[in-house]
Amino acid sequence: MGRSDFTHADELGVMIAGQPFAHLLYHFVMVYSRQKQLGGQHVGVVLGGESFTALAENLQQSLWSLGGVPQNHRTDSLSFGGRKVPRTFR
């Protein structure tokens, strides 16, 4: 199983040309597998916010670096990020 999520990295205090570098980190990890023992993790820098495009691009990079695809992948639900959850999902 693969898991991924975005993390705000502002508290790292990264500066470029004296200016704060506002960015997110995308982190993909194999929960448990032989691949994890071989370094089955990937981190990507995301400029802008969480989006389907950022997820798709970074997930693709992660899978290319692994050289395969896990049977399952879990991430937080981007589609519900900014909307009220319908009663049927409560």
C-alpha cells in the first residue's frame, strides 16, 4: 500500500534571495513492503496549493522512482477539502 499527503513547509524557514520560500512538500511512502526497505519514499516540492494536478504529477514521479505501482494508494480527500460534506457521508 502506498500513502501520500501534502505538508506545509513554511516552518522550515527556507529563504531564497532573502525572501521566504512558501511551498508544500508532497510525500509518498510505501507503508510496508520490500520497496520501503530499498527506499520506497519520494518527496516533491509543490509551488501553490494542494490540487489534483499537484497530486497527479507527484504521484506519477513517485511511481516512476519506485519502478512499479502499489495495489492500493491512499491520500486525503481533495474533493471534500473546501466543501461541506453531504449528509450521506457522515
